Amino acid sequence: MVAAVLGSSIVFLDGTIVNVALPSIGHNLPHSIVSVLEGQTYITSGYLATLAALLILAGALSDFYGRRRVFIIGLAGFGLTSVVCGLAPSLELLVVFRILQGAAGALLVPCSLSIITATFEEPARSRAFGIWAAATSATTVLGPTLGGLLIQAISWRVAFLINVPLVLVALYATIRYVQESRDERATGRFDWLGALVIALAVGGLAFGAIRGEAQQWRDPVSFLALGVGSVALVAFPILMSKRPNPLVPLRLFRVRQFAIINLSTLLIYGALYGTFYFQSLFLQGTLGYAAFAAGAVGLPIGLLLTFLSTRIGTVAGRLGGRRFLTAGPLIMAAGLLWLARIPSTSAAWTSGFVPPVDTLIDVLPGIILFGIGISLVVAPLTSTLMSSVPVSNAGLASAVNNAISRVGQPLLSAVIFIVITASFYTSLAAKVPGVDPNDPTLRAAVQPLDRPIDGTQPAIVAAAREASTDAFHLALLVSAALLAAGGAVNFVGLRPVPSSGRMAAASPPSAPEPSPPAG
């Protein structure tokens, strides 16, 4: 458990703590080829895109060559790239090292879940997934706060070097305690062609969506990446149907539970990313929250995840995941509907540790509802997914689900971004007659959900604040609809666990291949 938790936690931690270090990195590192803004963008998007692109390859490698072996390689690679990132002499080299770090991180996430699957049997497995979810949530919550203090006190380089002792502990735990496991039925050559095609598909879609949103869809590179990813995605299942030893056997998607969980993952995690992203921008850019306050309002979600995930994972192991995966997204949607009532006149939390009354009324109830809902989702979703396929395919199943969540997040967020940007400027034009919403000068002065609005006419400032609030409400309504759809998919698609066979139903099938669903 220590090995699995640390192996995945450092990947999540690095995705959050580095964001805190970006301003210091841009200020202190010399650069000659890329600008500071481009370098900061590539430091995050390069890492995330590479991580997403190689997840399925990593999961297949772990099943084929051995999860313990691939996990150790991933840990060593992540530790080494963390060191070179922390010692990078220029912005350009840091970008290169971050891309390599994303490749090493891709080996860790699917391996950590498949190691848990191969080590534990139900009901202990569901509890183990709950512990995993709680620990990784705690790391994600505490990481930016702890990292921010260390970065401020020492250097931005701590954001990378902090991984090294965690990697060493995980390496010791893996070498000392983790037993090797693999797909014993895997024969023949590894499907490297399939690995290349799926890497182009997932990586192209992820990078295109991330870069497109960062550049407000004004950069042709993002559309080129999306085009390459889309073509590769269409070609991939055709290729898999013709390969003698396919990287991703299409029979996995004929397993009802596996297909349904992946569809609901796309919907739920797409809503998650958009919610967190636009909430932070709205609180700071429109209402004027201080940066620490915008982060603090999200702490209840992390705390609820940390303290509830283990218990919920244990109960879900007995009762099955269907009821949790139906109720959880609906409760999350209810929380977003509460947040969608925040008025443009809500008082900002700008100083002190005690939030103002408006925050307690307008924001906190919705955040708590959202936290309860997501606590009902994370562990049951993971355990239901991993129990839907044989242990021999555990690494691949985890990788496919992670890839879907990481591609679905920026893609659906990009769609929401386009919708609310159009809503913002349309609303602004309606509130201020005579204003041209396509005027580049106006667009430069008034950015929706981006930064505090100032430097222009008072009437436009007031109208922009209201239009930004309307756009934020629309983003939450779209995200709530996605969550409700995810809950409905789980309710209709997942089969309830019979009360007489709850334990057995949660265990993966022991037959050589998963059978297609009856009927």
C-alpha cells in the first residue's frame, strides 16, 4: 500500500505543486528560445500531455512484462527526472525534462492500481482502493500549501526535489514487499504499432485541448494536434481488430461494467476539471478573492475525500458501487446548482482566516455538497472498474480509464470554455448598447473569468462583472448536466449486486477471457 500510494501520489503532487512554482520559475530561470509565458505553458501542458499519451502504453507494458518491474523503472525514472528538473539551468531544458518526467509518471499510475488489484481480494480490495483514494487526495490537497511555503522559504527547485525522498521510500517498499505479477496469457510480440497510434491519439487530443484553451483557441498548432489525435483515434479500433496481439483487446469494451464505467468517467471527470478551473478564475477574477482564499474554499472537498474515501470504499465492497456512483454525481450536481446562485455582488474574501458571511452562505454549502458527492464516487468508481476485468488485464484497464479521464477533462472543458466565452461577450453587448464585443481593444481590457476587471469605463466594468457572473453560472449548469448524465449512465448501465452474492460479484472473473454481457 505504501508503494502504490506513493507511486501515484507523486504524479498527482507534481501536477499541482509545480503550478505554484510557475511565477518563480519564470522570474528566475534564463531563457532564449521561448518566452516566459510559453515556457510556463509548456512546463504544465508538456507534462500532462506526455503523461496522458503514454498511459495506455504503460498499462499494457505492465501487464506484458510485469507490474513490479515497470513500476520500479517508473519510480527510478521519475526520481531521476525530478533531480534534473530541480537542477535545470534554463527554461528550455526544464521543458524538455518535464516532458521526460511525464513519460516516467505514466508508468506509475496504472501500475499502482494494478498492483493493488493483484495483491488484494474482495472485500479487502475495495478498502485498499479507499485508502489509496484518501491518501492521494490528502497529497493533492496538502501539496500546493506545503509546496508554496517551501518554495517561498527556499526556492522553486524544491517543487521537484521534494519528490526524491518519496521516490526512495516507494522504491524500498516496492523492492522489499511487492511481488511480481503479469498477464500469464500474454504471448507473441508486443504491439508497438498500436502503442504509437494510441499515443498519437491521446497525446494529440490532450495537447490540442490544453494548448487551445491556454491560447483562447487562436493558435493553429492546437487545431493541428486535435486533427492528428482525431485521425489516430478513429484508426486505432480498426487497427486493433486486425492485430494478432492487439495492444488493447476490443473484447474489453464488450464487458458491460468496464464500458459503462469508462463512459461515466468521461462525463464526471470532464465536469470536475471545468468546475475547479472556472471556479478559481471566477472567485479571483470577478469577485476579487485573494489567491489564498480561492484555494481555501476548496479545502472542504479535499478533507471530505481524505476522511470518507476509506469508509466508503469498504462499504462499496459489500454493497456494490452502483448506488454510490448514481447518488454521488447527483449530489455533486446539486452542489454546483447551489454555486450557480452566487450573485455578482457577493462580497469577496480578501484577508484574514475567517471568511465573510457571503462566502459562508453563497459558496460553502455548495462546496460541502460537492465534496460529499465526489467522496461517494472516487473509491467505488476505481473498485468497480478494476473488478470488471480479469486481474491479468488490470494494468491496461487502469490505464484506459486514466487516459479517458485525462483526455476528457481538457476536451469537455474546452467546449465549456468556448460556450461561456461566447455567452460573456453576447451578454456584455446586451448590457452595454453600442459596444462591439469583437473589438480587440475591448477584449484586451475585459477578460472573462480571468483577472480583476479594471482600466476601462465604469459602465463596462459593472456590465462585465455581471456578464462574467452569468458566464460562470452557465459553466456550472453545463457541468451539473454532465454530472447528472454520468449518474444516469451508472444507474442504467451498472447492474445491481445481488444481496446473496455481493462478495463474489465484486471479484474479477476467473475465466481466461471476460465474457460479453448476456443479452
